[in-house]
Amino acid sequence: MVMNAFKNGVTPLNESTLNTLLALQEFNIIYEGTLRNSKVGSGVLENLVSNYNYAIRSQSTGVTELARLELNIDKDGNGSDLIIEIRDNTFNPDGSNLGVLKKRVVLPAEFFPTVATFVSIPINLTGLTSNAYYWILVYKAGDGTNNLALVGETTTDANFPVYRRALDSGAWTATNAIHLKTYSGVSGLPRHEIYGTNGVCTIEYSSGLPSKVYLYLPPSDGDAGGIRDVLTISYSGGLPYKGV
């Protein structure tokens, strides 16, 4: 491997660099938490992220932090990466202000199931104002074959207004409500771990036991690529013994 690195003009890692990578890193664990705000319903309308950017308003009901959120997502083909930003209430649908950026999160296309379900998205955002409004921006991505859809209702909801626009600038247009859940607090099972600068680990459970572990470590020069691994855990006698 070292010889190939030299041949390809890549400088191999030295001992000092490896020691830095292997050292213990700071981490935050995000738990299931307590449901704080939600917009759910029986609607199955699919809002294609390949066609529009979406802005969804929610509220920090009685709390000053947002641990994670869930969106009802359907994946077609290979899907696409989900790019989300949390912005404050200076967001203006007339297009004059996107609001102050509070957090940006990327979830890899490979991590989404092929059937519509609520997907947990790690946020780990503190310092919010209790009971204030904020906006969840979902950015346009994918194409007609490989895309994600945000599932929602066929009607609007004044408590959870949603806007969309096809371009990167200009005014937003009001549209129908999109299913959403927000959580905060330290309770229940661990759902995510954020470690180092931007590494993210997500845990999926079956009958109360970890069944899959999703790892995303983005590259230093953008969102595409990086490490995107999924491990399926096998059990024997109730004990984990293998991850593939």
C-alpha cells in the first residue's frame, strides 16, 4: 500500500499523523429523547427533493436545544444525499433573507430505506430560544430517477407552514404540509454519535437491540464521497458476534 501511494504521488501517513487519527476524540451522543413538536397525518403526498428546495417551519417548544429531527422520506432509485440546514426566524419567504444559519447536516443517499419511513437526522443544536420559530431548509438534489421525496399532506397547516422554490434564489411559494417530528433531551436509546469534527454514527434497532450501524465521515473538500459504511450486526444467544 505504501509503495502504491508513492507511485501515485500520494504522501503516505507518517507515525505522527496516524497517532493523531487514532487518538481519543470528543463526542456527543444523541438519544431518542422526548418528542417536542410534530406534524403527522395520513397523507402520502410525495414532495420531490429533485424538483424543489423546501423550507419547513417548526418551533422549539419549551426547550432551547434540538437533538434530532425526523422526516418521512421515500427513496427512489439510488436516492440522493439529503442536505439540511437549520436557520432562525429571520428567514423570509419573499427570498430577501435565508435566515441565520444554525446548523448544516448531510445524510448520505446510501443510508435511506427504499420504503417511506420516518428517518432520524442528527442535529445536536443548542442555544436556541425557547418557543421560538426556526426553519428547516432541505436543499434540491437528485434527478428524475434517483431522488428522495418528503412525504406530507395534501393541505397546508398554518402551524407548520412550508414553502418551496425550484431555483437557488428568488421568492418561495407556499405549499402543503410535510411530516415532521423534533426531539430533545437525554432519554431512551442512543440514536446517533457525533465524534471529532464531523464524523457521524447512526444506530438502528430491532427488538431493542442494535441491528445496523451507519457511519459517515465526509471528505475535507465537500459533501460527496467520504466514508459511507453500513454494518449489519448478527447475534447468537442474544449476544452480538459479527458485523458485516
